[in-house]
Amino acid sequence: MSTNAKEYSVMVKKASPPSKHLKNCTFAFLVGGFICALGEVLFEVYMKMELGEENARLLTSASLIFLAALLTGLKVFDNIAKFAGAGTLVPITGFANAVVSPAIEFKQEGFVLGVGAKMFTIAGPVIVYGTAASVIYGVIYWITTLF
């Protein structure tokens, strides 16, 4: 039996489960918003401790990284990610998870060849391309401010 593209598309629609885009987007929005709100709460707490704005920002980032790494190590972050999907990809927490997950997975291979070598498998390209993009942006900004 030969089917054309239109018939195949109809067959795929019949066989595919219904889309849950609204539910997934809602969960992603709520969890991502909660992570951002937690960051704001931490920032306000650190500001109340009279540490100064720069130190409060640094401590907020460090706290979010620590919490994401801890929850990844306790295997809680993955469950949250299954529930929230893209909502856990708020850059700082998603990046911490991307560094810690491979490190945990390959720890049985030792600290150098396991944890050290595999820790940046996922996050490594992000670091390299992010650094390269920032250098290119900096050069373009520098050139445009000369004139």
C-alpha cells in the first residue's frame, strides 16, 4: 500500500496522543517564575543583611547554583524538571544541573577521568560559545564606540 504525504499526515494525527501544550506551558511558567521569585527573595534577604548590592547579587547567584546542584545530587531536580519541563531551564539553575548531572553519572570512573572529564560534557560547549560570543560582542562594541 502506497500513501502520499497528505494521507500519512492524517494517519499520524490519528495515532498521536493529544497535545498538552497549555498544561506544559503553565507548569513551566509557574516553576520558572518560582525559581526567579526565590532569587528575588534571596536578594532581598541579603540586602537586609546590609552586604551591599554587589555582594547580595553574588550571593544570590551562588545560592541558586548551590541549591540546584544540591537538588541534582539528591535526585530531586530531575523530578522537578519532569514536572516543569523548560521551567527549570532558568539559566543559572539549568546550567548548574547540566554541570552536576554528568559529574554524578561518571563518578565511578574516578575523579579525574570520570568527574573531571565528564563534568563539562554538556556545559562545556555553552561555556566556549558563550565566551566566544561575548568576546565578539565586546570587540564590536569597542569598535562602534571609537567613532
